[in-house]
Amino acid sequence: MTDTGVVILDDLAQPRFTAEARQILDMMATMAPDCPLDADALHARATADTGLDDFGAPDYRERLDVYLAALRDIDGLHPAGAVNFYGQLLQSLKNRLLFTDLMSRHPEIDDIELQPPVVIAGLPRTGTTHLHNLLAAPPTFRTMPYWESVEPFPLPNEVGAEPDPRRARMDVAVAVINTVMPHFALMHEMTTDHVHEEIQLLANDFSTMLFETLADVPRWRDHYTAHDQTPHYRHLARQLKAMQFLRGGRRWLLKSPQHLEQVPVLDRVFPGSIVVFTHRDPVPVALSMIAMITYSARMHRSPVPVAKIAAYWIERLDRMLAALVRDRDTIGPERSVDVRFDDFMADELGVAERVYALAGEPCSEPVRAAIADYAARHRRGRLGSVETSPEMFGLTEEGLRERFAPYVERFLA
């Protein structure tokens, strides 16, 4: 880190690790023989860990198989990375088992009526995470902390346990992330109790854009984009009902960049939802997102093909933003608002009050105080920043400006 708090990532292609980080990766590598990226092995382990064997509707198997094949195609996938993916997929399968079991024991969960959620839709680095946390600071909305998004349903032998073992497991996972990727928090802060995205829940049905951010898997992308996501958003809604059943809550506050290209689906599954679209100059946004993805790729591969990943994401972001330009008006002004990043940074409380008003929620003095307190404790750049440039990724600013011109003309002109 420089004296100004700016980090220059000069090891994206050939990652360098501290001795402590290398020790963690080496330890994970020793587990690789017992963690094959194989569907049958994953299912057997999930059943053994939970004592359950009903995974629900079997259509997810095809999607899982496609993703596993795409993971096995990754050049330079190292043993620790394979273990990391195994653990993620194992958790999703365990979540399916636990969810199916919960629903079979409590079918009344399906009778719960979800209130229209408030949904934040925007690319990373457009203020979505900060807005999400600001709106979540008062107790108005039901949100999910990081630990609950990863393990939404407790294991049978841990129901009611205090302290919740799921939090302790997430503490360990966050510590590993911070050790192996010490600069990741500068791009996207992750803590056990920060509110997190429902995109993690979509992974439990093995249909989510999250998989693309975790690995370079064009085979998976092609399968995902070729299929209607409505059934998977419905599965998400059922999980939200189950989480509400377990831990209460009145009205959900959701957030994910995936919604940008799924606006009609979002509106279909969550009728009446209030949607906040966040916007920022897409050039620095794209560069920052690519930095985050190429930096985190060290968790599973070496060397990291930086230029290849960058080209993939420029194309992907272009498709997402084109879908937003096409579908934005699916949700009318009575239920949606467009928020520019600079306007948000200039008046955080004002933007929060505007969202509350649109949602029909009272913005009382205690609510405003909680929002203001969070804002004061989480000033932008307090952890430092990461320097990016088009040249780092084999790109040019002119090319990026031309690529994203239709989006800029629609939302930022």
C-alpha cells in the first residue's frame, strides 16, 4: 500500500502470498483427494453430513453437472481451489437438504405471504453495498447477514444452539479470506454480520450469476443465459419465506447485480416490489469489478489469465447493461427510482429517505439516526483503495466508452 492508502495490484497474473496464506493453501491442498468435483461424491457427503437424503426437485442435477464440468475445464486449477469449490457446492447441497426437510415438516411455510420487497439492483462499485447497509441499519427491513446467506437453515443437531455455530464457521471463513486476499476488503468488505445478497440463495438451486464471478466458466454462462430464471427466483422466494419462518421479519430488503438482466423475472416473482437502480460511470465500475474478480481468482488458479477474464467481463457487463436498457421500464416510476452514484455520495441520508418514501415506510427520527450513524462509521475509502487502469487488463478507455455508450446515454447523460 502506498503512503496515500492506494494499493497497486502488481501480482494479478502471478499471485504472491504471505507465508501464512501459503500455509492455508497448502493445508487445503492436502484435502484435495477427499474433495473431488464429482456430483455423486458431493451428494454422498451432503447426506452423510446432514443425515438427510431428499434434495427436492431433481432438475438441479443438470445445472450442477454443467457447472462441475465447467470447473474441471479451468486451466491452472490448483488443489486448494478445487477444495474451495467442493466446499461451496457441498454447502449448497446441504442447504437443499435442510430446506426440503424444513418444508416437509412445516408445509404452512408456503402459506406465508411475502410483502413486496425493496430491491437494490446495480453493478458492484455503484454504491449498492453501502446503500444496502444504510437501509438495513434501522430494524425496518428483514435482511440476511453473511453467515445466514451461506447457511440459511440450521443443521438438525444445531437448532436453537447459542451461540449459533453458523456464525463461528463464518468467522473462520472470513479470516481465511482476509489472510489469502488481504486487499479484497478494499474492493468489497466482507464480515460475518454485514448484510449480504440473496444471490447466495440462488446458488442453492444451482442457477445464479454468482458462479460466473467465482470462476471463469463460459460453459456455465451459456447454459444460464439460455434458460428462463423464473423458476429459480420462485425457489428464492420460498427460501425467503422459510427464513422468515425461522428468524422472523416483516419485509425483505434485497440486493444483487444479477437483477439488472432479470427485471421482468424479478417483477413476475415479486409483484409490487420497490426497485432501486444504481448507476455510475461504467468504465471505472468495470475496471474495479475486473480487479476484484481477477484478484480473487488466486483462490483457485495460477497463473491467472487477466486479459482473458477482463475481455469476458466487458462482454458480460455489456450484455447485462443492454438488458437493463431494454427492460428498465418494466417497473414504472411509482415503484422504482434511478440513483446516480455521485448524487448518493453527496446526500446519503436524502437518498435513503427517498427510498423509504417510495416504499411507503415511515422514516422516523430513530430510523434517520440509525442510518446517519452507520454512514458516519463507514466513510468511503476508510480502508484504502485499489488503483486500476484499462492498461492493467489489456483494455483501452476509448474502447470501453464506445462499448457502454448506450447505457450512459440512457441513464447518465
